[in-house]
Amino acid sequence: MTEVSPYNRLNELTAKEWLPFTKTWFIHNPPPRKKDEILHPAKYPENLIEDFIRFFTKRDAVVFDPFLGTGSTLVACYNTQRNGIGIELQKKYADIANERIKKVESQTQLTEKGVEKPCKQLVLKDDSSRLDYIWKQYALPNIDFVITSPPYGPMLNKKGLASQEREDKGLDTKYSDDPEDLGNAEGYDDFLTKLVSIFVKLKPYVKEGAYLVVILQNYMDKGEYKMLAWDFAREMAHHYQLRGERIWCQNNKTLFPYGYKYSFVPNVHHHYCLIFKKTEEVKE
């Protein structure tokens, strides 16, 4: 089928476009980062986000990212004609996000009919743990779709070959030293609890039936394999319906000789794109 079904309530994809997205794994190798993006220790690619936005929304929808970073989600929103809202705690990253949005907004975007149709992108320098205050302060609309890659907390604070490589280049290896930064939570359990609590606070502002995609990675820490994605999914399932996962694989990353000659230590080159849905079926 080459036409969008009039009964398609979720998106604007044809059946041929819809089907490949339902596969539970995919390979995506991000292009090299630009100079203003490489400072951030965990930036994710716009074209990957665009695929999720196109599947879970229609044009003019409102998309939200509670951990905006350097603004990739809002760039993806602009490219797909969606309205985006993003919250970023650190000023240096919020400033980069604003500059990136200005650059894409300086380019004319046309609809299929050739009529200019701008969409709004809003960068808020704030703390996502204060969602109730933020929503009232800015009179924000309810959300059609959430997509984010949260700060990985203890994962970024551990030392290793990858972090040393960034440090040698003068790049950030963690988000900040700010005690309010989720990435500086006191240990794994504290980080997980605080992360889930943000999505619980967000729930009143998410439309019924809307989807959320949270991109996380399991990781090795001091000889123990932390099942962050799995633990997060289990806790989130008390508040949202877990609909599945898409495993994002990268096959162009550097392989480091972790554990060489004495033990198996994995090079973790995949992320879990966990898919949740707000539904009345989940009672808290």
C-alpha cells in the first residue's frame, strides 16, 4: 500500500513505511558530531529521533524531552513539522540547543503544498524534577509524545578507556558537578528512583493513549553488570504500560580490550529504546 490509510490514528505512514519500524532491533550508526555538539558526553542523533517521531505522531503534534541536552529532539521536531518542548538543566547545553534551533529555523520549511508552515520549538533552562511548577509557569500544553535519553548517572562517573579518551581531548565526560543534576545521584538505586519519579510527575501532562520512548543502556560498573534499562522498565510498568522495545545497535564504535587475558567484559554497543503508553489500564 502506497497511501496513508484514512483509519490510521497514530501517524502518517503507509503500510510499507509502518512495517519495518515494528522490527525489534535495528542498526543505526550516527554521523560524526559537529563541533558544537561533541562537547556533550551523550548526544544522540536527530535522524534516529525523527524515525520515532514520525511513527508515534502526526504533524503539528507536541513532543517533549525532559533531558534535552544540546537540542537534538527539537531539531528533529522541526525537521518533521512537530512542536517541541525541551528542558535542560545546564546552561551551556541549553545555550547550544537554542543556537541549533536558530540555525534550523533560519531555513525555510515548506509543506507539501509549498506553503510555509513553521512549528514552535521551546528550550527551557530548568530542572525536570520541578515539572508541576514548570507546566504552570509557562502554561504548557499537554503532550502527544515523549522521547528522551536520560543522563546515565553513575555510568558517566566511572572511569574507563572511553572516558579517558574524551578527557584527553578536553571534552566533557559527565554533565556537570551540579548536585541537582540527575547524573550526580548518590548511587545506582538513588538514580533509578529519581529518574522514575520524573516520569511519574510528568504523567498528568501526557495525553491519554500517548507514547513515551526512553533510550537507556545497561552497563558494567566495578565488575557488576547494571541492568539499568531492565530495572527502569520494571519500575515504569507500575505507572505506564510497557509496549515493547527496539534495540538500537551500533557496529562502528571502537572496541576496547576490556578484560583482555583474564575475563570477559563486554563492549556494550546497543541501547534499549523502551516504549511505554499512557493508558487507564495501568492503575497506580
